[in-house]
Amino acid sequence: MNRFEYCQARLWESEEFIAIDRNIKLYNGNEKTSYDDGELILTSHRLLWGRNGELARGENVLSLRLLYVTSLEQEEASSMLFGKKKRIILRLGEVSVDKAPGPMDNSIAHFVKISGRNGVSQLFVESLKATISARVWAAITADRSVAVAATATATTGRTLRTGIGGIERSLAEKQKQTDKNISIAFQDLDKLMEMAKDMVAVTKVVSSKIRERHGEVSEDETVRFKSYLMSLGIDDPVTRDGTRSSSEYFMRLSQQLCEMLLDPITEAGGMMSLADVYCRVNRARGLELLSPEDVLNACKLLIGPITLRSFPSGAMVLQLETHDDALVSQRTCELVNQHTSISTDELARCDAISLILAKERLLAAESLGYLCRDESIEGLRFYGNRFIQ
């Protein structure tokens, strides 16, 4: 735990709150510590741990900068009361020279474990993985390095070729490696698309034979071919090659999306984010993948039971024409009253919807006067509006 630092529970400039989990304890390597039953906050730059109430009051807490994290793993632990539960293992890099004092500065462990009374929530784990992958802090660290080098140059009156030159060479090498990886990836993608066209042609021939049933295919072979087609996820998808113009392509694609998504959107409560639509459609199409632009253009042409809707925040969703914001807001208000207050991630878990939809539902209920918001270091929470009751 020698990478942890003591700090006040305050967000840095440009730092954003991501998620929170409670009843969390920290391990120094495999050893238990006295830091247990606390709250763990994930921001875009750090992990903050404190006892219940310390984070909200802005007191001194423990901080771990995410730039130390080199990898994240999960392990299962047994509990007499709660059975199997998940732990997080964070592998850590070398200690930075500008690190502030913290607990166990003499520790030699190169990893820490994060556990909880019921394990760490899967939503928190996924948020942590996404935040580490995003590396928001990397750009800020690079800017600080350049600023320090520039300050040193101004002070000494000479050019520090090692610092700035090293940064420039490092960026150039990374760009060169990125270009090389992209080139290799597109070579593989071209081969995949060539194979995909052949497979689509084969499946169309097989489908036509099954429909004609002129004796070439036996009953057993029919069942087998159908199972193969279902496993491939190909069901005669609309393609550019099969249409005469772009307008016809997008019109037919929008009709196919409407048929494909009507039941899933209904089961999801009448609304589905465009990101979920993109993933679901491409998973169903198998090898005939669509670009985000094609999905968006097709969704703009939807007419009938499904329409495209844009929220003031910029989020875009597909929703049923019968969707009623007032009724959904009343349902959201009932959930809030059951829990006294609710956050975006809690509503997402309760209704099994994405975080984007959960946030938009809460904002819609707020705009109709059903809810009031409370913003703190723990994030954004919504309460029932007692002024109108």
C-alpha cells in the first residue's frame, strides 16, 4: 500500500466522479489491514477510500492515483456468511518521486486487493476497467512534464534536450507503432470481409435449396443447415451490394431494424440507447457488420412503431411511439420513494437498463417536477419532490 497517499476528499480540477461502492476493505498484498468497512470512490484520476462520512465531509482520506495501476484482475473468495464473492487485484507500477506521504510507505508489496462485505459490485468493477482503459490522466501528466521542462529551461537559460526531446521521440514512436498496428488490423479485416462474402453467398444458396426442397437436401440435412445458419447469426441481412442505391439501402435497412428491434425494445421498457442498438444489430448480423454511420442513417428513416429520439444532453435512443414520459416518470418516482433517494447506477440496476437511459429517465422526471436533485462528492442523487405533494 505504499502507493496510497493521504489527501483531502476533494476533486481535482478536471477530475470527475465515476462510481462508488461501500463496505470496502483494503489489503496490503495478501495481508489484511485495518482499513475496512469504508467507502471507495472512483474518479477519472484516482481511487479514494475513507470511513463512512469522511468522504462527504471532505476529511483526510486515502488516495491511489490510477496511473500506478498496470493491470486489474479478479479472484473469488469464500465467506461463511455470503458464500462466493469477488475481489479486485490491482497490480501497481513503481512509486513516483512526487508521491505524497501515505500509509505503509515501507511496504514492498507490488499489488493491493480490494474486497467488500458482499464482494465488489460488478458495476463498480466494469467502471474501473473502463476508466483505467480511458487513461484520462495521461494527457494531464504529459502536459505537466512539458511544463516542468519548460520551467527548468527558463530558469537555467539553456535547452533541456533530454526532457522535451525524449517526450517528442516517445510520442513519435508511439504514433509509428499505432500506424503499424492499424495497417495490420485492416489487412486482417480485408481478408475477413472477403471470407464473409463467400460465406454469405453459400448461405443464400443453402437457404434457397431449403426453401425449394426439390430433393437435394434431406430432412436431417435441413435441420443441420438451419442450425449452422443460426450459429453464424446470418439471416439474409440487407447489404449495399444487394441494393441499387444508397437511399434504397438505408430504407430497406431501416425496415429490417424495425422488425429486428421491436420485441427487444418492448421488453426493455420501450426505449433502447443507440449504443445498445448498434451492438445488438451487429451481433445479429454476424459477419455483415454495419458502421455506426449506417446505423444512425437507417434509424433516422424509421417510421411506424419505433422512432429515433434525441435528448437535450445529446444522447440518442430508439423508443416506441407509444412511449409516455409521464408514465415512465411516475414509475421512476415510485422507485425513488421506495428507496428514499436513488442514483443513476442504482436505477440502472433496479430496471436493468443502461446508465444513459437511467440518467435520462431521472432528468425527465425532474423536468416534470416529480424529483429534486442533490449533488455532492458522492455524486448525483435524486429525491422525491415534497414541495408538490
